[in-house]
Amino acid sequence: MDLDLASNRLTSLAVSTYTDKAKDAVALNVTMTTLPDGAMYAAKTGLDVAKESLRVDIENGGHRKMGS
């Protein structure tokens, strides 16, 4: 986990593990950011499964306040 100590907020996290054997690596990386009201959310998420040659990237954005 990475923290911004000045604002006391989580900025990113990374998880590395494996499925059956250590050579079957799986990695998850998440980048956090904040909305104008201070709410935090996962802006980018990446999942790598090396054994399967699989990469999934998710970008989360375009948030706007509901209602008027």
C-alpha cells in the first residue's frame, strides 16, 4: 500500500500472489484518487495473470454529482 502521509490517504495498492505454483503469478494493482467532495475511489485497476497471458485494465471515471 502507498499512502500520502500529508493527507493521510491511500494512493495505491498492489497484491502479488499465485494460483497453483509460485511460477503462476497473479498481480493486482489499484490506483486510488479522490472526487471533489473528498470521497476516494479506485480510478485504475489492473489484473495480470501471466500463465494465461491475460491482462485486464479498468478505468473508472466520469463521475458527476447526482441531482441538482
